[in-house]
Amino acid sequence: MAEVQDTIYLTPQENSLPEVTVTGFGPDFLKSLRRTKELNLLQPRIHGFTFDFGYLLDKRGRRDRKHLLRAKKILRDYDLMLK
């Protein structure tokens, strides 16, 4: 039985950080989050019928439609329960 050399090289201790602490978000980041939220609220919402041609080609999606809907409902109920 032949011995295989290790392919993972260890990083020296002086090249690694012992700890990284993130204390918060900067004001520019928070401002951009607020601006993005405002822009998303201004976007028109699509209501009613939507069509995805790629879904027609997805055999697994057609076969598992009931399972997918049930899984989405379970996850939605779980999310509502956590809030």
C-alpha cells in the first residue's frame, strides 16, 4: 500500500486572524437599504395570471406539482408561526 502525500497546506499562525468582530452597519449601507426599499415599493406589482414557459418543459415540476405546493404551504405556515 502506497502512502499518499497531504494536499492541504496549513497556513502559518502569524498569517491568520484570531478573531473578527463586526459591530454594526455604516450609515451609507443603511441609507442604501432604505433607498432600495423605497424603490422596490415604487415598482409596479404584477397581479393575476403569470406564465412560465420553462415550467412546461420541466417534467419533474409537472410530476411533483402537488408535492411542491404542499411543501410551499408548510414552509409558509412555518414562517408565519415564527413571526
